[in-house]
Amino acid sequence: LELAWLIAAGAAGEALRQAERRADEAERTREETARLRATEERLHIARELHDSLTHQISIIKVQAGVAVHLARKRGEHVPEALLAIQEAGREANRELRATLDTLRDDPGTPSHGLDHIPDLVERARGTGLNTTLTIEGRRHHVPAAVDRTAYRIVQEALTNTARHAAADTASIRIDYRPDALAIRVDDDGKAAPGPAPVPGAGLLGMRERVTALGGRMRAEPRSEGGFSVQAEFPVGRPS
């Protein structure tokens, strides 16, 4: 009788372990299915935006550019409204690309991070922008989301510098602090001291990401001229 109880107890224990394994597998399957559905939805939205807006914005940009070119060729005054339309078309195209990149960025797959910032520096130098990179503090592990967002901030800041700042130099500083990661990108462009301008969609998106990660971000003209983008993320103390 005692042996029968032992056999029954063992069988019950094994059945319980199998049930727990099946429950774990089912949970993993549900999570994977939800992640795949979310990815498919993001890609669907990206395709819809691309198909519906990219062509229309391109037409606006091209038509405005042709009108400006013809007016200048004829020696005519180019209306400010037409120049504004041309610039708005460029900005809308850039911001749409940034939005599509965000939608296509799958957080579950490897992405660019801090290790790839030297590549951004080299590309910026290739455009004629004298760019430097300084790394301070003892490098330590940072969460993947912080890693990706730090890269995106530097990328966005350098893109804005190249397109809008008329700058000669840009400097990037990455500071590994014991409980934080700080990023700073400065340029010597045409931005004058004063109130910060209204940020574009790219910087707004970065600020939202930084805030969601518990950090803070500033983007404003420097007192000595030029523009500065600064972000700080809280991270766990390195072991």
C-alpha cells in the first residue's frame, strides 16, 4: 500500500511538472504571437503611410522646387510663401522617413546602438562636417532600449546639424556615469542664443522615448552660438 502511495505521488508530481511546462510553453507562445501581431501591424501602418503620403509629398516638393527654379531663372522675385512650401515639403519628407524608420524598428531584434556611433561620426565627416567623439567614464552595460535611443539621438542631432545648422564642426560626448548615461551633441552652426525653437517630429519623438525611459532631454541654442542636444538616462549601477 505504501508503495502504491509513493507511485501515485510520483505520478502526480510528474503530471504537475508537465502541466507547468505546458503552461510556460503556452505563455511563451502567446507572447510570441502578440509580438508578431504587433510587428505586422507596425509594418502595415508603415506601408500604408509610405504608399499614401510619400508620393504626394514628393510631388509637392518637386513642384515647389521647379517653381522656385523657374522664378529665379527668369529673374523674378520668389514669393516667401513658395519658399515656405518648398521647405515644408523637405521637412515633411524627412519627418515621414523618421516615422517610417520608427515603425519598422523592431525592438525584439538587434539594432544600432552606442557601438555604432563611430560609424555616424565617419559618415558626418564624409559630408564635410568636422565631427569629434569623446567618451568619458568607465564604460558599462546599459539597457537595450537606452542603447538604441542614445544612438537615435546622436543620429537625429547630426542629421539636423548637416541639414539646417550651416555648421563647420560638431562634437559628441558620451559620459558613462555610475548610475546614468549622458549624451551631448553640440555644433557651431547659425543658431543664435535665445528661446529654443519648436522642435521637429524627429526631436519630439526622441524626447518622448527619453521620457518613457525615465530620462530627460534638452535641445536648445547654446549661449556661445550653435545648437546643443543633451539627454540623460538613469541606469542601474554597474556590478
